[in-house]
Amino acid sequence: MCIVLNPHCKSEQKSSWLRQLRRWNSVDVCPWEDGNHSNELPNLTHSLPQGAHGNQELRPHRTVFTRAIEACDLHWQDRHLQHIIASDLYANYCYHDNQDGSLFDSRGWPMWHEHVPTACARVDALRSHGYPREALRLAIAVVNTLRRQQQRQLEHFRRHRKELLHKGHTSTTNLEGWVGHPLDPIGTLFSTLTESGHCSSVVSRAELQRMPVQRLLGDGESYVALAVETALIGLGQQRVMPDGLYAQEKVCRNEEQLLAKLQEVELDDSLVKIFRKQAVFLLEGGPYSGLGEIVHRESVPMHTFARYLFTSLLPHDAELAYKIALRAMRLPVLETTASSGDLSRPHHMVSVVPNRYPRWFTLSHIESQQCDSRRLETVLESIQKNIHSSSHIFKLAQDAFKIATLMDSLPDITLLKVSLELGLQVMRITLSTLNWRRREMVRWLVTCATEVGVYALDSIMQSWFTLFTPTEATSIVATTVMSNSTIVRLHLDCHQQENLASSARTLALQCAMKDPQNCALSALTLCEKDHIAFETAYQIVLDAAATGMSYTQLFTIARYMEHRGYPMRAYKLATLAMAHLNLSYNQDTHPAINDVLWACALSHSLGKNELAAVIPLVVKSVKCATVLSDILRRCTLTTPGLVVSSLHSRRNSGKLMSLDKAPLRQLLDATIGAYINTTHSRLTHISPRHYGEFIEFLGKARETFMMAHDGHVQFTQFIDNLKQIYKGKKKLMMLVRERFG
């Protein structure tokens, strides 16, 4: 565009360029302007005074050359434009064709009403081709136009404010915003003005001295002030978020570049006035402002820009800074679907990338010396209403917590309460949705509540069901509250400790009722020191054992009971666990085997009656021969009940149990039966490489058979049957004969 807009370009040169551009434009691999292969924008490079682009047909797509091709239609013959760039002294009294008053502002200075990006492309072309003074004059005319336009828009909105607010929604006046635009209009104006203002190489010092600066600028104005105001107007413009990730990233990058340039400018009194003026315009600017009272669902978020405004204004006008900050927290695209009247761009309504969150400004400035409690409450309410991302609210909560606790003196309790409130909101938002940081968030909230005080901890435990899952409430919240470190941190007396412990126990029992599988053990642990609560927790486990708990959970609680010194309760839970278990013949490495062996050892240690009661359960649940033989062997080594008490010893007379009588006879028969069934199962699909392993298995079977008084006969019959049934497996049967006869 710089090349084709050369003001002294000859028509044949322009025609040659146009042919070349069209040739490049038609190549299949020619890059598209916004990187988005579905965009269909109308021709927007139109020059209003010249009317050169009445043709607004939709084009299939726009390439990186489209604007340059369109710019070939532009010319420099307009008399008003010629006067603007030719003279520093040009004003309304020099020109007599201004019947409608649109060519000069109220001060009599010239304006240029071309499509803003196109007008700025002219400025860029003048600079690039060695016309810095002309570029500066046109830039100032464009800025005067922007300021006049902003004033007119404000007046228009004030006249129609009631009806617009009553509608409750708005359309954006700019489908193509100036920030992030391919032609970078605001950046061009900013550079033209600041480089002139800093006597850069574009304009020599001697040339600037010859320039009648006061004719180009108003009283008290400077090029830098004009540049800053232009940047604020552009950044605050309400504009639609473009389609496609590339275009959206470009908007963000351009915004960051402009803000970086603004941050290099040192604020003096005159610039603070401009900031105040533009902040008020932005707040009152209606649909023309990104910080207006109602913004379009798809308008570009103002968070990054508002953060800069907030920081800049805070030392000079805190009230205005907070108004800007609170207004900027909205992100309407996440709130509701568009109403039927909000379809200013119907084919783009569903195109916003939903996971593109803007960068939120943090509350790092909300320190106690900079705000009172009332303002802090307002900020808190705004955050709770407008911010929908749990991770962003969590970041704010952490920031506020850090500031509140980093003070040299006591923590700022007002700000601590704000961080707690934000943390509670995070808990509510993420309670029913998956969040990979959830565990960290819960731990942080307990830490925050601890800093606030004992009443805050008590409060979150009272209302745990709105904030935590039962597992979180018992394993993280109540456990942390009951820990010694918390008690020490809070400096609690005995009475306060007991009250807090009582709340934790109540929570634990409620959680155990709601989710016994995951909370029963935690509840028992938390209730250990209170007999009634412990009994209640144990009863909850018994009630849930029949339906709501797995054998793994029941075995875990049973082992805990034994560890705490309640062997009979451990035995009771172990028998309940056995009822849920099913170990098939080939599960000889099942994780529950150790639990079964432990349960049998526990029963054996309690006495003959307990062992007699558990063996039928084992026989019913366990079909694995090796496990059954292991249990059988252990039961025959010592007398049941000897380890428990002298009472049990006398009752059992110190005798080993007989394998010929119940309950061991039943276990022996079941073990022999299991070996027989397993042998047949293994032989059905046995391969030669497993023959050796099978012979070893039969050897173990023989050891078990021999425990019966007629075991030798039974085993011989068993082997004979195998030789008859599986005589086809000659090699295997030969091995069986060699080993067992």
C-alpha cells in the first residue's frame, strides 16, 4: 500500500503495479490476510469523500495483496486533502466549499473523513516516500477527526441512552477495529506524532524549527500528548473480536505493542488530564466504547488496556481508576447466548473461540492504604458477578492473600476475608466440574481460612457440602483442621480446640453417611478420641457393608480396627468383607489373598468358634486351591485362641483342631475339591511347555490329599482317573507315571 500510494506515482507505474499485484493475488498459495480460510469481509478500503468504492460486494477471501489492489483506485487530487498536506496555515477561513461544516472542527482546523485505516495508510506512504512534514499534517487532521467523531458519538449516545439501555444489548459500530488491523492505523499515527515530537531522524531538527508548531497544535498541546490521546481512543474502541486464532493473536500483540509504547511515556499533568478525559469518555461512550455500560457479546475484552489505565490513573484519581477496573471485569461472551436482537453479524455469532480467555488484571494494587473496606467490597462483588473462570478467580484470591500476609505488621484482615470469599467462590464453581488443580485449591482454602481465624474454619466445615466433596471434606479439610500444626497456628485454648474438633467430627460423620466407601475410614480416624462419635462411625460402616462397600474397603477398615485394639470388630468386618469376595481357581496372585490370610489368622487367634464361623465363608468365596491349602496348613500348626487370653486357652484346652471334624474337615474337602477342579481346568488347554509346572502342581495337590486319613487312596484314584481321561496326552501321562506311579 505504501508503494501504490506514492503521491507522485505515475499512472503507468500504478497500472504496472496493479497487474503484478493481481498476478500474485491469483496464485493458489498466496497467503490470506487474516490467516483464516473462512473469512468473507466486504471491501473496507473505501474513501468516503471521493466515493471511490461504492462497490461493496462480498469477496471469496482477502489476501495480503487485496488492500494494495483496492488502494490502486485511490488518488491525491482531492482539493481539501491537497490543502491539508500542503500548508501549516490551512484553516476554515482559507476554504469556501465547507457548506456542511464537515471539513473543519470547531476550532477551524481541517479534518479528513476517510476510512481511518486508509487515511493512516496515506500518512504511512507520505513518511515512507520522504514527506515527513506532509505526513505530520495529515496525521494531525486524522486525529482531529477522531476526536470530533468521539465527541459526536458521546453526544448521540447521551441523547438515546435510555432506549439503548432499556434494550439491554447493543451492536458494535466497528466490525473491523483499528487495533490489530492489518494496516496498524493507530500505530502509524502514534509513531508519526512521537517521532516528530522527539526530533527523530524522520524530521531533522532544522526542519522542526522551521515548522510553525503552534499552527499545527492547540494551546498547551504537544505531539506526544496527541499521540497518547490517539492510542487511548484506539485501544478503548468497542470492536468485534475477529474470527480465527491468527487474527485474535494479532489483536493481542498489537494491543501489547501500543501499551508498551505508552508505558515509555512519562506522565505529566497535561497527560494526566488526557487520561482523565478519555477515561470519562470510555465510561460514558455507550456502544462506541469497549468500556461502555453495555457491550456486545463478541466485543474485544478490555482487561489488558484497563489494567494499564488503572495503574496510570490510581495515583492521580483513585475513584476513576476503580470505575474503569470494575467496568472492565465483564466478559459477556461467557455469560449468556445472544438474544435475537443482538445479531449485528449473524454469520459470525458462533465463531468466537471459547477458550480464548483474556489476561485478567490482578488485584495487586488493592492494598489497605489504597482502598477502604467499602471499595474492596465493590471490587469483590464485581469479581463474583463478572469473572467466570475458576483459575482466574483462584489467581486473584492467591494475590490478595499474598498481599494481606506479606505485611510487616499483622495481616490485613479485610483483604484476607476477600481472598477467602474468592476462594469459596472457586470451591463452588469447581465442585461439580473437573479441575486438575482442585486438590491444590482445597488445600489453599484451608490455609486461607486458618489465617482468617477459627470462626472461618468452623464456617467452612458447617457448610462443607456446598464447597467440597465428602472425600475432600474428610481427607483434606477436617484432617488439616484437627492437625497439631493448625492448633498451634491458631493458639487455641482447650475449649476452642474441643469446639473445633466437635465440628470436624460432625462433618466426618455426615461425609461417612453420604459416601461410606471413601469416607468411613477417615471418619473413624477423626472420631477416635470421642467414644460416641466413634461408635456412630462404626455403625455407619456396618450399615453400609451389605450394599455400599467393597471387600477392599472393608478389609482396610478391619485392619485399622485390629490396629486400634478392637479384634472382635476387626473380625466382624472381615467376615462382612469375605461375603463380597470371589477368588476363582486361577487367581493365585489376586491382591486380596493377603487379606484373606490375615482374616483367617485373626479368626484363628480369637478362638475355635470364630474360626469355625469364618471357614464356611472362605470355602464359599475362595476357589483357588493354593490359597485354600495355605490357609489349611496355617490352621493346623497352632491351637486356635492361644494368643488371645487365658480364658480362651482354658476353653480350648490347648488342643490342635482335628482335620476329621468340622470346621477343618470342610476346609480340607474344599481344598482337595479345588485341586481336582483346577487340574481338569488346566489340562483342557495345556501346552507342552507347561508340563513341568503342572507336575509341580500335582505334587502340591498330593501334600494336601495326604492330610486326609484316606488321602493316599483318594490321590491314587485321582491319578488313575487322569491317566484314563487324558490318555491322548501320552508325553504328559508318561511324566505323571514317572512321578506318581
